[in-house]
Amino acid sequence: MNFSLEIGLKTDLSTLPNIKDVYITLLPGSSYKEVANKAKELIKLERNAVPHFPARSIKNKDELKDYVKMCKDFGVKQVLVIGGGAQPIGDFHCSLQLFETGLFEDLKIGIAGHPDGSPDISDSELEKAMIDKKPYADYIVTQWLMETSPIIDFISKQTLPVHVGIAGPAKITSLLKFASIVGAKNSLSFLKSNAGRAVDLFKPRKPDDMIEKIKEVSQNFHIYTFGGLNETNKWLSENNYA
């Protein structure tokens, strides 16, 4: 199995597990230059840095051009192009517009998949967006899920490899919070139905069962570390995943 990891700008790189593919988020209000420089640091550590390119957080084509150039100059070979959850700060409102600039030549490209839906776009619009984006992409990274049926159904409909988003070990209280933020409908319902016992709320929930059920249809898993890197590192080590 192959694992990738998602980090933020403040992540201490000395605490990273032995995972090659490391994605860097570009959150609303952050600077793309900081993300590019974080990618540079990762590459110096011989990691495959995968910066996010969220359309709604990029002002215009000139800024996009500079961001792409910085990344390529630093040795980036792979990117994740997404819409992003913020309101547009400039000319772009969807990832398709970024692709149409033609600036991602010679880069391996991932796009976002939403088996559990999105708070920012209807299901029918999501389906159309996926059809429009696929010709530009090499693979799909999904939002994180807690239920297996939506992701298995999603994978069955795809022609591109799917990297399944999973939450690293985290308390149900933390997962409920993040599920509410990203609008993961089925995962939110699943978590609420499993949060009845007080002991469950404070015990880190691990993704082992989910991996076991999904590994027959995908060997690629993308980790969101809502519970922190320490818990994720411990879990990866215990299972000989890294």
C-alpha cells in the first residue's frame, strides 16, 4: 500500500513520518510563496512535495504563473489542483479555469474527488466538474471519509487512479468538528451515530477497518492528520506502514 500525508505551513518537518509524498495546504489568507518555499524545504529532505493550488485563493494568471514557476524552479514534480473552500479572491472560481491557462505542463496533476458531497457545490455540479477536469488529471484525491460505501461506489465509476482520503488517528470530537466544516454528510452521520458512548469521544479512532475494506479497490491512501502528527506517526509505525 502507498500512503501520502497532508501538512500545513507550520508543520515541523523534523516530525514527519517516513512517507515520500507530502502535500502542502494553501489555506485562505496564506501566501503561495510560503507554500512554494515549504515545498523547497521538503525537496531538500528528499520528499516528493505536492503543493496545493486552490483556484479561489489565487488572484490572477500572473500570480498563478509565478506560483507555478517557483514550484518548478524548486524541483516540484507534482501538484494538487482544487477549487478550494474560500470565496474567490480574484479571477478564478474553479480548478478548471486554472487548467485552461495551460501553465501546468510537465507536472503530475491530482484533482479533488468528493464522494461525500461538498458544502460549496451541488452534487450535479460536482459530477460535471469531475467530467470537465479529468482530461487534465493523472489521479484523484478524495476528501476524507469514515464510511466505506460512498468511496467504493465512487471508485467504481472512475477511470483515473483514486487516492482515498482517510483521517489519521483522532478523537471523534475532532472528527465531528472537521466533518461539519467540510460538509461530509455521510461521515458526519456515521460519526454522530458512533459517538453515543462517552468513552468513544476521547479515544483516538483509527482508520484500520476502513483500509481493510477498501484496499481491494485502491492501494493508495491520503492521510489527513486531524489528531496530530504524533498519533499518526505512532499508528504508521505500529502497522509497519512507514
